Amino acid sequence: MDIESDRREEAIQYVYAKHGRHHAAQVANVITYRAKSAVRDMAKALGFSPGQQDAWSRQIDRWGPVAKVAADGEHPIPDIVLDFAAQIGDTPRNLGIHSGGMVICDRPVSEVVPVEHARMKDRTVLLYRT
């Protein structure tokens, strides 16, 4: 079911109020590093300027692997940035809470799927890796 964006929070609060955090949870995707974000974050971690981070990340195919970029050799991205970016490729970066995805169970959600406490008080998220 899709709920209009202006009323999603109201629907989420209703579900938690009716079923409680032990029987309801929001869906959280585990966002992983792709080549573009890996290059940007490694350039930042190594102290390169925001301008360089942006310029280098724009040269990266959004879905292609870092190894492909390193192999073509026709870019100004330092090898150390590419080496570190390749090491973190496809590892978890952050959780993304689905604004309308929820699971409601007749027993505690934790008996069905892995869960953790959300940042917001009295909310639970279930983990889903993409």
C-alpha cells in the first residue's frame, strides 16, 4: 500500500501505537558502497579537497566496479584513493529507512527477522540487505 508522502508519518505513528514496537517494524535497507561513493569517501578520508572529491567521483560509473576504473588508467585519481576505494567496495555504508515500508507480525518481529532499535524513540527497524 502506498500512502501519500504528507501522511506517511501519521500512518507510521498509527501502526506503532496500535501494534507496538515489538510487533511492528520499519524496513531498513543496508546501503553498500558503490564505486562512486567509495572514491568520494576515501578521497575525503585521505584529506583531499571537496572539489577534488567531487571531480573524481564524477568520473566514476555509478554502478561499475572500482577495479574497472583502476584498470583503464586514463584518469587523474591517485592510486591510493582507488586502492582504498576498491577495498571497501560492496561493504555496508549506512542504513536507509524505507519511508513507508513496515512489517506487522502476530508475534514479536524479532522472532521472524533480525531487528534493531531505530534512532527515533520507541521504533524498531528490520534489516534488509540489498
